[in-house]
Amino acid sequence: MARQRPGGGPSTPATVALDRAGIAYSRHPYDHDPATASYGLEAAEALGVEPARVLKTLLVDTGKGLAVGVVPVDGQLDLKAVAAALGVKTVTMADPAAAERSTGYVVGGISPVGQKRALPTVLDDTAYAFDVVYVSGGRRGFDIGLSPTDLASVTRAVRARIGRG
């Protein structure tokens, strides 16, 4: 079991990576309902923030490996836009089991930070409209808040318009 840290929430690979990188972030544990239809919208409601500030981490298959798209929870990932941002012809959504194996996280708790292997990452341009955005902290019911610039830095993400409402 992950150990609890001051400020609430567990210690996860995401929090360890942020601590090591010296990046300021906030911890936001909340009671997760396993029956929820949308993990991201559940997080937005639990955190009391608009869904556009809460980002979901989606893995895609480029045909040569996996990559990450990070978009608001109230939108969808534009596969053509992600492919263009990654410089490949096409992408498809990654198999959930492959996403879990690659990241070390479970679906619904996949963080863009602290994955087992660093994957090419694209952060949706809309994230930069906010001082703080929220992403999974590495488990269901636990989000972390940080600046989009810091998120891009720690994940080495490129910035592109990859979401659609």
C-alpha cells in the first residue's frame, strides 16, 4: 500500500517524480465511486473545479509504440490532431491492458507523470488558459494540481490543439 504523505494523498510514482524534479504541486485525494461513468468528471466535481481544468491521460498507439495525449475531461481526443503533433500518419487508441503495462498505472488512474517509461506526450493547448490544472496522481480518487508549464516540463510534452469539445 502507498504511504500517506503530509498534505493528504498517497505517495505514488507521480508524486515521487514531481518531488525529485522539484516541481510544486498540490495533492487532492477524494472518495472515488467505482460505479462512476466518468472518472474525470467525478474528479472535477469532487475538486469543485470546472471540468476544463481537469485533464485526462489517454494513450494512443502510433504503430511504432505508445504515446500520451492529455486533454480536458469534458472533451475528446482528436486522433488526427494527435498524430500530426507526434509527426506520424495515424494513431489509434491503445489497448487498455497495454496502457496499464506501459505506464504502471490502472485505467482511470493513469497519470501523465511518473510512468514506467517516458512516452512521447502531447498536452492540449487549452490547458495553458489556467494557472493550475489537475491530472491523475496515479490512482483513482487522487489528483494532483500543478501549472501546465510544469506539467509539460516534467513530461517533456509538446503543446498542440489535440482536444475537441
